[in-house]
Amino acid sequence: MNFQKSSRFVFPVFLLILGIWFVLRTSGPAPETAARQQAIQSFAVDGMNSDGVSGTAVPPTQLSLPVTVNLRNIPAGVFDPDNQLSRWNRGEIDIFENEGIISQAEQNALRAVAANLEPDAQIQVAPNGPELLAPTVGVSFDSIDYTECCGGGGNVPPDPELAVGPNHVIAVVNVAFEIYDKTGTSLAGPTTFSSFMSANAACTGVFDPNVHYDESADRYILAIDADGTDYCIAVSQTGDPTGSWNLYAFTTGSASLFFDYPHAGVGRDAIYMGGNIFSNITGNFVDSRVWAFDKTAMYNGVAASSVMQNLGGNDDTPQPLNLHGWDQGTWPSSGPHYIFTETNYDGANHTIWAWDDPFGANTFTAVANIDLNAATGVTAGEPLSFPQQTGGTLQGNDWRPQDFEYRNGYAWTTGTIACNPGSGVVNCVRWAQIDLSTLTVANAGVYGSNGVYRVFSDLAVNACDDMAIGYTKSSNSMFPGVFATGRLSTDPTGTLQAETMIKAGEISYTSFESAAPRRWGDYTEMTIAPDGVTFWYLGEYSKNTGTTSGRWGTYIASMTFGSCTPTNPTPTNTPTATATNAPTSTPTNTPTNTPTNTPTNTPTSTPTATQTPSATPTSTATATPTNTAVPTITPTIDPVSTTDYFVFLPLIIR
């Protein structure tokens, strides 16, 4: 459309007045509707983020209103008639369907190559012995299992994630969550996501949960994929997650685009999330995308905006940086947010993206290539199906990155690859530490041992740059169990220490999908408490649940590693670096309304920050929008062109 210059001022004023009128007149937000979603799509900017099949677009910018949910009013264990087992028995779903970035035939070809890898001396063979250091386990306890996950239904695999605050621990699995105190006493749940999020009609058919704790605001974040079309985010109204939450839904897919495998990270200015997009028509991978959600608005319980960027079809599995270090004064106070993706699906190449000021200048750039084969000296193989003591094999999935964790100016990541430590190919743990001031690998390694398979690793880092990493371990002579290892910041380059067993597997794993290899999972979760010292891990093990339909259990353990004593708080900025190696992939379908100006702030790797960390947010959340919320709504939209107002219009008028 062509608009006169005066229109650029008339429409913003009109929309602001209309938004104020809407907030004043309503006592609570209406549920999401199909008509609303269609309206959103019809007003999307032409030619942006189209699936290339049907022309249906996912909106690049959105505005979502909250629904208030009080967890104390939600009973535990509510049965969901659309749980996975019931749908499987009704013939509505096929969990054997390929969820990979490439076809099943291509995956099989890669595994055939991996099965013939030669022994590699660069692989660190897992050490053991009394003189070696391993994580020291503290409080530990059983968490949600197959019989508890679904209100009497069933779901495989569990996909566990974990968040830890000052006083609470939240464990999530497909498709439920439970809240504990730090002694392991259950305070709420297991609660199904379908019952917790039922107040929003868009939050159905849920899977692939995420959970985080925002150290800077003392808030918890629960989020989940809803039927491949929406991403539902609940944020706690206070630091007590057993109370009230603000629930939002954002459109992330469509009738022809399937949104999958979301992973989130807490940022300085937003909650960031990345996911993969598949065609509902062909089943093929289309592209990967990242979103920024206005966390300040969500914490305040008012209308919250989101912005989307498309990374194109060469990159997949975006892992947004997840910040830690607020109480230690090392939380970034400026600079872009970084995202880590797999590039060209070759097991080696990855791209780092920098996203600066998503609700304003909205500058998004690929800034570095990271070759983890070169960094470790080990050629990655596509992970293989792995054995257990008796029974069939389990799926090893693929070599996608599992996390991207921030600590003290570095980003850390890990994942599973196939490697040959000497006497045959097994699945191994690969990890890397990336210096964000230079955008290069500072340290990396591959950890494995002969005849033993390690899968679905996840790591965290304490205030002293000591790292702990957990994973599932299995072999022909053991059932799948929960293990952890780690490294001190002073350890030799590329090495981890001895491992410790957290929970032994109990029985041969089986599940209601009868054919082997059976699905074991997609990920596990290691995190760090806000004290910067205590690690917490939620791992998966084979458990005697009294049924053959699903023999998985999850287990939580706290642990310490080394003798870390955090220093006095000195806030630092996220380093901003100029890449010296040009990335091979660039984002596609770049929004036409993205300004080309660069941010005026250019923090260095050792900046001086004046902010003082505070664990208490400066504003108090309200259950529903009120007049006092109007000043908060205005800056969160930040339209950068007249066109944006027509993206927001159908979201405000219901």
C-alpha cells in the first residue's frame, strides 16, 4: 500500500487510542479462535515467511493478550482424552514418522558411513580411578515417570527439561510438569499441560515442553508447542511458581506449516525461542525460525509483542543463548542476543547469529561459522541406534546441538555424535566452549569409551567456569541410566573428568510402539541454580513402571563440582565482535521493514556496567490488563513502519 506522510502519524495514534479503549472495556482476554488466526495470516506482510507450498504465511510480528491461570486451582493428574497413547490406539498419529531434517533414506546412508568410522586418537576415552574428580551428588530424587505423566494416559518419549530458582525446582516432560522444593518434596503436580493451559483455546495438542528460570526477574517460564501451530508461554506472576501465571499464545505454524522442536533461552530483553518448520503437505523440512517475545510485558501481565526471523533452509535447530550469572554480576547489560544453529546438516558446521534490539532496530545477522569437527579434531558420525542389556535397541536420534548456555562471556554447547574410541563405533558426547568476544571456539572435546553409548547430553557452567554435563548411558551389559561428568576451568584443554552414576537403569526399555529401535527421547536438562554453584540435572532412565507400554522414568539430582566461590558482583556486557570468517548461509525471506541502521552501542569484551543486579522485578504483575498497563504496552510494540500497524490490527480487534 502507498500512504501519505501524514498517515504514518495518524494510524499509530488511532491504534494506541483503540488499544486503550479495548483494555478499559474488557474484564479479561477472550480465548484464541480460528477466525483470529485466519485474520492474522490475512494481514501478514506480502511475500514474507511463506511456506512456498500454499502461500499461507506465519505472521512476522504479533501481539498477544494474557489469560491468568492460578495453578492452585488446577488439580493434579487431570486425564487428557487426547493423550498420545489414546490417539495412538485410535490410529490418529504415527510416532514413527520421520522428524529429521533430512529424509529417512539419507539418515540411513549417514549411519552406514558412521558405522565404519576408523579409530580416532583425538577422542578422549572416559577416565576412571579414585584420583580423578567427578561431580559430587547432593539431594536426589525420583521425578515424573510414564505412569504419572498424562493423567492416566501415556506418552513417549519424555523429553525432560528442568528449571531451578532460589527455592523451587520445576521438572517438565511430555506432557506434564511437577514443582518441588529443594528437598524433593512435591509442591504441585504432576499437572498436565492440557489442564494448565486449557483457558486458552489455542493451547491444545501440546508436546515438546520448555522450562526456564529468569535470574534477573525471579520469574519462571513454562512453554510448549501446541499442535504444531502455536507456541504457548506461561510466566509466573511472582517468584512462587505454585501460584498465578500469565498465559500467552503466539502463532508459529499454519495448516500447511508444522512448527516443531522448540527450544528457548532467557535473554536480557526478551524470551527467545527457535524451532524447525516442516511442510504438512510433503512432510519435508522447510526452514528454521527464531522468535523474540517481550518478557517485560509478559511479566507485567499486559499485551506482549513478538518478532520472528527466518534463518532459511540451510540451518536448523536454533538454540538461543540462555543467560546465567545475574546474582554474580556477570549478566550481560547490553549487546545482541546470540543464536546457535546447525548448518548444512553435516555434523560439523554451525552458525552463530546476532539479534540486536528485536522490538526496535531489529538487526539480525549471521556473524560466524563454527566447525566442530575442526575444533575437536574428530569427524562426527550420525548417531547410531544403541543397545541395552536385554531387549531391542533404542534410537540415538541425530547430531543436532542440544543447548547454548551463557556464562562469563562464553557460550557452551553439547550434543551426541558417533565416534570410534578404538574398538568400534559408539555414541559419544561432544562439547564446545565458544568465546563470544572473538566468536571462535576456546575449548572443545569428544568424550567416549569402548562398547558404551552416551546420548542426549546437556551441560551447565558455574560461576568459576567449571562445567558439568549429564547424559543417558547404555550398553549390551547395562540398562539405560543417568550419568554425569564435568571439567574444572583449570583442566587440560579438551578433557572431561571421571563420571558418576546418578541413577542406574532398572529394566529393559519397552514402549507402546512395538518396533525397535524405540524412541528414547530428544533431550535431557542440566542447569545451574542462581547461586552460581549448584548444578541440577534431570535425566532419563529405564524404570520398572509396571507396564510394557512405557518403561521410562526421570530422576533429579543436585551436584557440585570443584570448590567454586563466586566473586563479588561486577556486571559485564555481552561482548560484540566483528566476525573474521564469513558464514556460508544467510537468512532468507528477510522482512522488508527491517532498518539497515546499526545499533549505536558497541560493547567490548570487558565493558564496565553501572547496573546493580536485583532479584526483584521493578513492577508487580496484575491478573488482567488495567489502566496502569497502558504505558507498558506503548513501548513494547515499537512499530518500525506503517505496514506494521496492519499486522497488529486484527490482533487488537476481536
